[in-house]
Amino acid sequence: MTFLEALEAGNLANASIAVALQPDGAAAPAASGGGDRLDPVQLVLHASIPVKLVLVVLVAFSVLCWIVIFAKALHLMRARGDSDRFMKAFDSAGSLDALAQQGLSGFKGSPFARIFATAYDEMVRLTKGERGRRLDDAQGTHVESITRRAAASEVTHLESWMSLLGTIGSTAPFIGLFGTVYGIMDAFLSIGNQQSANLPVVAPKIAEALIATAIGLVAAIPSVMAYNYFSRRVGELADIMDAFAADVASRAKLGGV
């Protein structure tokens, strides 16, 4: 070995030692900071058309769900508040005629007030306005039937739009699952077309697929919770209205006392 060859071998050895002593972050700067982070907004904007359609449907379901929740909450709140005030007036009134003379304009949101108005109007029609007149069996049965029918109509009114919450709660997860399945299938097709299973090829499509599942759950969970809550509240009012309808009908049979 000549002197020049020995000198070059020494320089290579020193360079190898210097590289080995460098920290990991300095040895591979490109590997640690060169990759781009995935942005959920960009993933949605660059998603495939079927996944975009799924996301649009799910977002519309979510917005519609919250609109129905707020509207139904206000509806039930007003119905309960006006009903509480009406029941106090009903219990304190000496007769059905006395309660009718007080006026029902202040209880417009109460289903109990509408049930009472239906039964009272039918009683007045059958008695031809004669106060204190008892109804016979056929007339009493007729008034009871009319009153119960009015109560059933009020329950149906209280349950309005609740079926939409149930539909959203039951279908949104499956719509999101469809978007997830399509996104994963699209990711496998990209792997086959590019002959590469690298993470930058697969990650964006799988991420957009999982976003569809997440939005589906965001739409479904509040819908199911609100549907169960409103169903319980309406069920409670329905039980009370059924008993109230029977009470009004029995008092109408006795002439409204």
C-alpha cells in the first residue's frame, strides 16, 4: 500500500466514524420532516364523487336532525307549560261551563285544552245548550268516543317529525358505512393500478373513508338519543291525556258538573 492509498483509507474511516456519531435526527433530516400532513378538509375536497355524495347526504341529515330536535323541544316545552296551567284551571273550576266561560285562548299550546274543547262542544251540541242536563247512555258513549279520538289525535300531533329522527338514527350509520366501503375499495384499486402499497398511496383514501363513518355517527347518535327522549316525554303526556279524556267524558255524561 502506498502513502496516498493509506491516506485515503484513513479519511474514509474518519468520515464513517463522524457519520456514526451524528444524532438520528441529523442523519436523516428528510425522513423526519419531509412528509406532508393529511388535512381532513383537503381529504374531503379531493375525495371521490361517491364519497362526496355520501358526505353531503350525511351533513344534510345532521343539520335536519338538529333542526327537528330544537323545534320538537320547543313544542313539547310549550305543550307542557300550557297544560300545567290549564290543568290548574280545570281542577279549580266548579263545572265544565265555568271553565269554558273563562276562555281557552291562554292555553293554545295545551293538548288538554283542545281535548276539553272537543268534548265540551259535543256535549253542548247534544244537550242543545241546556246546562246541567245529563246525557243518556248512547250520548255518553258518543262523547267518550269523540274525546278519546281527540286525545289520540293530540298524541299523533306531539309525535310529528319524530319518525324522521328515527329514520336518520337508523340509516345514517349504514350510509356512512357505504362511503367507508367505497373508499377502502378505491384504495385497493389504487394499489393495484400503481403496483405500490406505500402509505402515501393508501392513507388518503382510507382516511376519507373513515371520515364518512365518523360523520354518519355524528348524525346518528344525536338522532337516536333525541328520539328516545322525546318518545318518553310524549308517552308520559299520552298516559295523562288518556286519563284526562276519560275524566272529561264522565263529567260530560253527568251534565258537566
